[in-house]
Amino acid sequence: MRLFTSDYTEGAHPRIMERLIETNLEQTIGYGEDPHCARARELVKAAIQAPDADVHFLVGGTQTNATVISSVLRPYQGVLCASTGHINAHETGAIEHGGHKVLSLPTTDGKISAAQIRDYVDAHFADESFEHTVQPGMVYISFPTELGTIYSLAELEEISAVCHEKGLPLFLDGARLGYGLIASEMVEGADAVTLPDLARLCDVFYIGGTKQGALFGEAVVITNEALKKDFRYNIKQGGGMLAKGRLLGVQYEVMFEGADAGEILYLAMARNAIVQAEKIRAAIVAKGYPFLAENPTNQVFPILPDAEIARLRPLVGFEGWGRVDAEHSAIRFVTSWATTDEAVEELISLL
């Protein structure tokens, strides 16, 4: 059975596996202080054009979100995010488990706006009993969002501006960052969002590897000086300091080296997923099915009759995404760096 359930059903890109094997018997010190992590940090900083940034390597997305958020917030503060945001909907209360409330904002497309952030903060401090409620202490957004949508450069600039105005650090979840960057590049009539843009606009963000061709790993980038101090304490306390840290460094070395020779592997892998998702999206349009969410990334959300979904389940792997009406539900197909033409053609033939 072909699986379109997620973008981490495969292992890792062959070039990453080859390098891991090549370096397997090297002896290095641990906890991310080895030469591979050092070189990977420099490659990432060159790609984002932020030589003064701090770069830290963690293992997975939920761990990364919980570590970053707990490192930023005071005990009485919470984090603003979309109601569909990963930290609100898909992390088993990890943020609340760490002692901080997720302050969710309504959304129809997975995104939140600068106006929503400003209105929430203003309303909080306008309330005479504001000291009796959780204070908004930072803003969390995803790129892409849980619905595969992406922020435009203008939207990100507006959100960054209001965060700076209100003194709220902006944290961008980049678990699927490469897919968002490539999709942004392909949207007609809009300025593409780039890695240097994120370094300029965010106080902290991460470059996801787990869902983008690495065996595992996320690279946290901190540009705000006030957030850099003692971050490694938070990594260790949260169980995220990998003893064999070089395994993370080697992978990010491979994904970010060779920028002078053309597109880095990190973005090249993402491009394949976007191309394959577009084929699926076009086929769904041709067959007359609507979408739960219109988006240009590697997640496709068609709305199908329940009978059609039941027919497809034994034939192809996908995720259910919720009932739409009495006879229709939304499902999700996800492509990855490794999705082949043959797999997509098979899926299309089954629809």
C-alpha cells in the first residue's frame, strides 16, 4: 500500500545516510560540541545571512516547541497561537504540561493576523483584573500552518512589527519550513519568503529536518540576544541534549552545504514534495472534489463522500481530517521529499 499519511514515512535522503555511514566510526565529543555541529551551525548561519545568530540542534518538533516556549515565558505568561496550531491541537498538552497556557486565537485558514495579536494584548491590559489572568508573553506561528497555508511576506512583516511594538517575542515553528519556502517562491504575484527574511523578522524559529528528509532533527535559530543566554540549560532540562549530538550536525551539514554550487539539498528535497502535491491537487480539481483548505504546500485536503473514503481506505494510506457534513469528510494526503511519480500516478488512478 502507498502511504500518503505524512512526510516522515521514509527514512532519510541517501546522501544523509551515506555521510552518516562515512562518519560512523569517528570519535567526537558529545552533546553538540563536535566539529560536525560546529560546521553545520556555520552553514545554517550563512544560509540565513545572520552570522550572529545562535543555532542549536534538537531531536523532534514537540520537544523543540516545548523547549523554546518554556525558555522564553515567565511562569505567569502564555503563548498566543492559532486555534489549529500544532501546540494547541496536536501535542498532547505539552506546553501546559510545562506550566504555560496556550492562548488560542480563532482562525479559518490556520493563520492569525497582526490585528488579532494587537487586539488580544490590548484587551488583556485594558481589563482592570488583568493581573488575575494569564499574560500573553509570546506569539507562536507555523510556516506552513497545520492546514498547509503559508503567510505572505507582508503578513509576516506585519506580525513581526506588532510583536516588537507589544514586546512579544515571535516564534516560528518550521517543522515543514522548506515546503513553505518553496511554495512561497512559486506563488505568483507575491514576494517569496526566504530564510534571511525569517532571521530578520523572527526572534526565534526552527528549520525542521524530521519531516524534510533527515532521520530526525530540528535546528533552532535564535536571533534575539535576550533569548540566547542559557538556552542549552533548557535543552538539557527538557531531555533534548542528544549525547551523540554529531548525528544531528552531520545531517544538517549535508542539507546545507554546497550553497555556492546551486540550491541546497534542504530546499531541493522540499521542491519535489511541492511538485508531487501539485499533481495530486490538479487531479482532485479535475475530478470535481472541493478542498477543506486551499494551499500551495505538500498537504492536500480534499473533501470526499464517505462512501468514497471507505473505498479508498484499504487501497492507499491517508489521514482523516474531520467530518464536513452528514455525507462528506475531509481527508489529508501528504507528499514528501521521497514521493515518486509512480506513487502519485497510482493515487490519482485510485481516486
